[in-house]
Amino acid sequence: MRKSLAAATLLLFPLCAHADSSPPFTQDRARKIIADLQKVVTKNGIDEQKEIALGGIKQWITIRGRDRDNPILLFLHGGPAAPEMPTSWTFQNPWEDYFTVVQWDQRGAGKTYNANDPKKIAPTLTAARMEKDTEDLVQYLRKTYHKKKIFVLGHSWGSLLGITLAHNHPEWLYAYIGMGQMIDMQASERDSYEAALAAARAAHDTKAVKELEGIAPYPGGPVTFDKINIERKWSVKYGGLSWNRDSYAYYYRATELSPDYTDADLAAIDKGSLLSLSHLLPTFSTFDYSHVTDFKCPIIIFNGRHDETVSAKVTAAWFAHVHAPVKKLVWFEHSAHMMQIEEPGRVLVHLVEDVRPLAGASAK
């Protein structure tokens, strides 16, 4: 019996015997392994990474799914200029059974940053221009892949672009999903600051208390880079970005294994972030959509219970007054701002159960 089991094991895993002769484990090898694991092999699948013309510049997208007849889900990343493309390998693969998922490196971010002259891009880094980029991309996806409507998911900064699109062009969307949804950023920043200061005082963290008290009153209008940098440092330490974590290094280290990113693309993340924040921070920190409550397409909100990067309380209070054909607020009890990584299973479940049916059978 034991001999039979051993033989069967060898038949199932014939390469294990050659483990000692495998090449050294390197970052490049890890990327190739991940690329192979997530390779789309279905006949009607789609797996594309390409540069497209959008808003007068070159911009990069990936399109992945196991059935191109599934509805498109466009993910609008946060930041500004914090691309999700290089971390999507950690959570996106199961989504691709139910959606054709599009990741987009926005103007000034990641691969798109590298594809253009930053000096020429800098003057165009405005919310209005990026809202137009979003509209243009949705139109491109609808036309290229023959879709009457798509889903759009906006995360953090991307939720500014997404909620604006949902209000202005509901006819293009099956639904809009807001994750870490920006609504009233002055109120959100106050909540974040107060939570970080309270946590620091409770922990008798004199350094944090001194630095946070030193930027009061916060935000006090448009936020400066120096002020938000101090506030975020301590908010992150006390779990406002990722619950029960004092750092986001785990998230950014995942980019190093991305099969979609080169070393040059990785270097562009910080460069793009600094460039984008220098132009977009005033808009980011004063954004206020709290007066907009009427929508003509379904609105789904994914809220991290412990989110202090974008205040979950502010979003929930606004959502209570929202009118839409369908509306649902989903709480993620073990998440702060990064629920796609903090609770990936529950995100998948709610995408499949609450979002996907809104496309109806006609999406197949």
C-alpha cells in the first residue's frame, strides 16, 4: 500500500525530485511564478496589458478575466498616484471568474508616469482632467469590448473620480462601488486626526502627541504636504490604514513581486506620487460631495469599520441620505482602508452576491 502511494505521489509531482537542481530563487523568478499561476487559460478568456491613447497622453491598462462575456469591472486606484496594478495579484485572481477586471495606472501613476514626460504631464494633473480621463476610459472599454454598461469600483482617491462619474453618467454603469469612499474630506481629515491623537494619548506616546498637537488646528482648510505627512504617519501607526497593523510596508512590498511591473515601474510609484500630490493635494483635501445624494444608478459602499484614512463614519452618515435605484452599505468589521487585502474573501463574496447580479443575465 505504501509503495502504491509513493508511486502515485511521484506521478502527481514528478518535478519535486529535481528541486535540488532548481535555479536560485530570485525576485525575477518569483515574478515569473506568479505570472504563471495567474495565467488566463480559458478559451474565452482575456489577458491583456497595453498602452492606450487617453486624454492626449499614453496610459496603461490591464484587462483580465476567464470569460470575456462577463461584465467589465474597472478599478479606479487611490493615491493620488498609488496604482493598484502591481498589488492586484494578491487579491484579484478570484474576481476574474465573475468579471473582466480592468486595472488602470492613472495620469501620473506607475507605468503611465514612465510612459510620458513628467514636465508635460504636471500642468494637466487636475481633478477635472482626470475625471475626463475616467470618462474617456469607460467609453473606450464600452466600445472596444462591446459593452453597453460596465461596473466601476473607486477606491480612496479613485472614489472621487468614481462617484463623480456615477453622478454624471449613470447610463454607462450597472452600478458604482465605493470603497474607502471620499465624501467630505475636511470632516474626514478631522476624524482621522482626532482618532490618531486619541490613540497616541491612550498609548502615552509622547512623540506622537507632540507632533500631532504641533499641526493643530487640523486640517484647517487645504492641507499642506507637511501636515498630512505627519497626520498620516501616526494614523497609520495606530491602525487607520490597515487595522491592527502599524505600517503599510506589507502592502508596498507586494509590488516587488508583481509580474506586471518592472523595476523602472516600481521606481515610478514614488516619483508619480510626489508629482501628483504636489498638484492634487488641495483638491483631495477639500473635496466635498456631501450635498450630492441623488443617483440614477445603483450605489454600493464597502466601508472598513476601522477606516480613518477616509472616515467610514462620514461616509456612512452621508449614505443614509442617498437615493438610488439600489443602495447597500456593507461593513467590513476587520478592515480599515485596505479591505481588498485585509478581508479579500469577504470582498469577493459581496462582489459576487451584491454587485454581479446587478448586471443581470444579459451580461453573459
